[in-house]
Amino acid sequence: MSIETDTPDDLLWGVREIGKAIRRSDRQVYHLLAKGLLPGRKIGASWVASRRKLLAALMGDGESAS
């Protein structure tokens, strides 16, 4: 069993950066994250997400939005 870790360059910090990666507006991204429809976490006042997990979730590759 291997433990997958996100590398620092894989992490996207903030709604704007996440939106750039998936080509959505800040408002759309915030809504999707807040509803749990995209994989991400709120750390303090900022959202953070893994680029790999975002793309997998959007492509339907079995990643959950947790």
C-alpha cells in the first residue's frame, strides 16, 4: 500500500488559481468547492486544491471530492 502525497507544485492556493486551472470563474469555483463538488480544503480563509485531484474529479476518474 502506498501513500499518495501532493507535491508543493501540485497544490493550487486560492479560488483564483484553482479557477485558472479548470477555466472557471472565481464565483463558480467557490460554489463548487463550498458544495463539495470539487476536491479541496479550506485552510484559514483560503481554499487549496491538488491539481491532480481536480483533473481526476473533472474527468470522472473515481476521485471523490473529499
